[in-house]
Amino acid sequence: MHACGEQISEQVKIIPEKISVIKHRQTKYACRECEATSISSSVVTAPKPAQPIPGSIASPEALAAVVVAKYCDALPLYRLTDIFARGGLEITRGTLANWCIKSAELLSPLIAVMKTHLLAQSTLCADETTIQVLDEKDRTAQQKSYMWVYRSNEYTAKPVVIYDYQPSRARRCPKTFLAGFAGYLQCDGYSAYENIDDIIPVGCWAHARRKFHDAP
């Protein structure tokens, strides 16, 4: 028999996420001459590599994995703890929540650049929705809080979406966030978006259609 060609078939292979531990070894140095002559000398330790969160076990890769899973894949932190446990990592929801908070702080310069790019557009979209915060200073868990979202339009070459948490639904929220923006703001007709300097509110087709659809 001799080869006269080949037939190729394909299978999909999924390699599960792997959790590993990186050990940083720091060499300590002492002066033997100082010890021999009774001269006081302190031990010097080689510096540890810079960490995204000082004193934390979180690597940049671990922070990225948690943030993407929670905010892009909509996985609650309690599910992430179960997923990590199957991989051999026992970690609490509180720790993962702290990683998310610290990640937001680390990314604040990037968010500032994103906001500058967002406000430079001529057309933006905005909306707000309620969110419950269980433990917030000087507020009860029953009080309404709001997540305001601002985004560039769908035809923007580099789209930007920014969420802005606020404890109220007052006009001052969009007025403060949109300071410096001049152009059209597409929204649902909520009055808080009106009468803001240099901003022209425009309607949303989905909300306009709803009135006709719901009409008796």
C-alpha cells in the first residue's frame, strides 16, 4: 500500500483554565566582615517584584480573570469561588470583591482617558437604572441607588461605555458627568437630561414606538 492523499477532520478541544502559584524568592544579604568586627549591620533583602495589590496574592492575570468573568461573562462571585475551588484554590467572595474594587482603582487612569474620548464625541447615548447596595455609609439597604450608563454611538470607530454609580437620579448626576460635552444626547426622555448646557436631547426610537404599541 502507498499513500495516495489524505483526509482531514477536525475536533474542538477545550483546555480548562489552570490555576498555578508563582513563588518569588528574595535573597537576603549580610556583611560577614561586619559580623567579624562586631560592627552593627542590618540584613538586606532583595526587592520583591512590584505587585498590583501590595500584600495580596493576586497576580495581574488573576485580577484580569476575575474582572472579565464578573463583568463580561456576568458570573456572580459566589460561582467564581466554586469554579476556583474545583481548580484547587479556596478563596472567599470578600477577597474577590476586594480584587474588583482594587482593579477599578488601578484602572482609573485608563477610565479617565476613556471618558475624555467619550466626551469628545458629537453624539452620545445615556440611560439609568436602579441598583441595590446592601452596605453603604449613611444609607440603608432599602434606599434606591442608580447606575448611569453613557456610551458612544454604534458607528464610533472606538466605542466607549462608562458606568457611573450615583446615589440619586437627580439632574446633577448627568450634568456633572457630561461637563465638557457638546452635542446630541439620545435618551428615553427623562427630564434630568434636559436643560443641560450645550446638550441637545434626542429621543429613542424604542421608547417612541412603545407609546404607539401600548396605546389602546
